[in-house]
Amino acid sequence: MGEYRKALIMETLDCRGQQCPQPVVQARRFMLEQPQAVFHVLINDPISRDNVCRLAESQGYSTVITTQGDEFLLELTPGAGTASTVEATSATGPTVIYIGSDQMGNGDVKLGQILMKNFIFTLLEGDTTPDMILLVNSGVKLAVGGSDVLEPLEKLVEHGVEIASCGLCLEFFELKESLAVGRISNMLETVNALGKAGRIIRP
């Protein structure tokens, strides 16, 4: 009876129809907010199911999967699994994200823009935030008026992340007056920032 009552009051995150990485992001948020709680995640996408399962394993949760037609109900229990350990690499300088395009990867332009948008949004959900984001070439389009990622970039600035856009690139695209978040930078600063970085990430 006790277990049945527990199941009735267990929180369920309804992630059906949500695109990657939202199911993982929501599950991780819940883990951080209620680290001792057992909870359900309802998903209708096999890839998201596998991604949430990997997250659970990395955090020491056990996962029980129940298939309901085209949907998957994941029950995540903390402390019942073995957490994966990742040895941190020592860095002697700041973490710099160098973004040279408004797209991620090579191939379809629209898909690349969606991936870059997801990357920027997901930066807020990572274990750590970068110290600086350098935007060059078409990457500067991410920080101008009308960009789909202005809100997460503004939140990153609120968390102390420095965002610098290449002035020459803004001039080339005639966007200098449209810069909406961060500040204008130059090539010397870019060279110095990359040279002093302890870790450089290029999405």
C-alpha cells in the first residue's frame, strides 16, 4: 500500500513532443532541485529516452522503462545506480567558446542554425558556464536584434559571461548598429583571449 501511494504522488515530467535537448534539460533540472526524489519522465521519442537514460546513469540513478504504445515511461530512482566519474582536466586559464558561424556543423543550413540555437540555450544548463564567448564571421548574427538566442545570451551575461563580437564582422554584415547583447571586440583581443585561454571550445 505504501509503494502504491508513493507511485500516486510521484512527479511526472511530461516531455512528449519536445525536441532534444529539452527532455534531458528538464530531467537534470529536477535532479538538481529535488536530488532525493524518485520521479517519472514521459517521452515519445526513442532518442530522447536513451539520452535521459544516459543522464540518469551519469548521476547515479537507476532507470526502469515501461513501454506504453509509442510512449516510454521512465522511472528514475536516485542513489540506486552507479554514477559515472569523469576526471576533470586541469586548466590554467579561462574557458573561451569561439563561435565562427551562426550554424553548428556542416551540411543543411537550417539544421545547423537549429543546432546552434540548442547549443546556446543548453549552455545555461551545463555544470559550468564559460568565461567568455567570442563571436566572429556570421557568428555575430547571434548577438544582434532579431536573433533567436538573445534571451539565453543575456542570461549568460547576467551569470558573468563576457560576450564579444568582432567589429569588422559586424561592419561586413552591416549589423554594427544592431548589436543587442555583449560588446564589440577586435582581432587583437581575440588573439589574446585565445592565447590566454585554458580551454577553447568550438561548437
